Amino acid sequence: MNQQALSAFIWSVADLLRGDYKQSEYGRVILIFTVLRRLDCVLADTKDAVLAEYAARLQAKLNPRPFLLRITQRGFYNVSRLDMKRLMGDQDHIAANLERYIDGFSPEVRDIFERFDFVTQVDRLQRAGLLYQVTERFAAIDLHPDRVDNHQMGLVFEELIRRFAEISNETAGEHFTPRDAIRLMVNLLFIEDDAILTRPGVVRTLYDPTAGTGGMISIGEEYVAELNPEARLTLFGQELNAESYAICKADMLIKGQDISNIVFGNTLSADGLLGKLFDYMLSNPPFGVEWKKIEPIVRKEHTEKGYAGRFGPGLPRVSDG
């Protein structure tokens, strides 16, 4: 199944949601179920080994986490005996079983579902009589890495993000920067370093302090991969909006990046990557958004740290983020 067909198939779930959800709310269901099905498929090959190892380590009273991560080689795992195919065998208890399945994921993945407020969506779909149908629709698609590699899956996910951003006009500017604008920025950022970036095995880091759904760092990664498939660009980001953060983290997970590099919170008042240095930085900052709520924290850093902090050059008006 090619990218366009896969995107269209997933988008068809909107037909089920129409009437019970507003168009601007479709993404809350479709994005998170896409993530869930992808993770379900990614872990399928190691499922039995993980369950056996989990039981053995618990019996030995050892922390199972490092052993399970070694088996999956993915940076995450799930210790529930359920998967999306098994969920289909118990229609009467689909909501409870789905929540149990989510609880079986490792903490870094559960965080994504919590930021998406997944339990609320499960309850809403169940009340509308749609939960089993939606789950069944996603369980029917094969998103195994052997069928859909990380790059293709990333493109599909970005296409879905773009569609939902366009539908949700009232918040599109907060969540999405047009890809053409990002490509221009990325080209300008990297163009003078092309000679360095084409060296075999080169490793560089890219940071976005207002990461949104991760579009800038994703396209930065694409640029370097096209320039030099042997290069490694490690991505970092921080995001304040919970849903955007969850989408960004999910996107990084799908692409095989280290999702511990994506942190939640206000970059200005609570730097989640304090002390880290990066080779490159890209950002579409929140123009015209006031920072009055965090003004005391920002001014304290400006006054006490000066150029040893981040605000040595000075501060703009409190009305301009």
C-alpha cells in the first residue's frame, strides 16, 4: 500500500466519526489510533518473548525494563497480553480491554496517550457506539515495518497532521508551519555545511524550542538523510501545547528517534533541556503571544545570569513571545 492509499484509508475513518465529532476533532481520534496500530505492529514480532521475559524477571524480583528494551530494540515495549487483533474478540469489553492494553506500554509511550487524553476519547467513542468499529478499522490495516518502513510511516503521519491542521483553522498557526516555508529555512540552515554533512558517519544535533508537532526537525532530518544516508541527525525539541507535544513525540517514535529528547513544558520558564548544546536550531516562535504569566521567571534569569543565561541581549515587550 503506497503512502497516498494508506493516508486515504486512514482518513476514511472520518466517515465513521461524522455527526458525532466535529471535523476539527477528527484528528484526536485518527492520529492516536494510527500511532497505536503502528506500535502494535512494531512490537508484534517480539510480543511472546517480551511476555516470557517479563514473567521471568518479575518472578526473580528484578526490574524487567532493561531486559525488555533489549528484546524489542525499539526503546519501548508492552507487557499486556492483549494486542489489537485480540481486542476484536471481546466486543462487550472493548473499552476496558483497550485501556488495559494502553496501560501495558512502557512509561514513555503511555505519556503520549495521556497527553492525547486517550481515555476521554475511548469513553466518548464508546458512548457513541463507535469504539469497536473504529478499533476494528485500524486493526485491519497492516502497519508492520516490513510493509511500511519508518520513512514512509513518517510521511503518512505528517500528511495526516497537515490535513487536520488545515481543517482546524482556528489553531493551525499554533500547530503547523507550511512545509515549503520549513524547507526554505532548512536549506538556508544547512547549505553552507553540505561538505561537512556529506562525510561518512557524521553525527549532528538539531533543536527546536517551540517544536509544535515536529515539522521543522522532521524536515531537517529528511534534508540530511537525502544529502547523506550515512549521516545521523539527532533531534531535540520542547513544546508547551499538550496535544502538539504528543503528536511530535509520536512522530519521533514512529521514525525511530529517541523520544526522551522531546520534552513537555514552556521553554522560556522551564527549560527541559538545560545545559545541552546543539549544532543547529530552528524555530517558529509564538509571535504576538504575551509572556506575562512567566515574566518574573524570565526577568530573574535575565537580571541574575545575564549572558550566562539565555536572555543576556535583552527582552522584548511582554506582549511579544
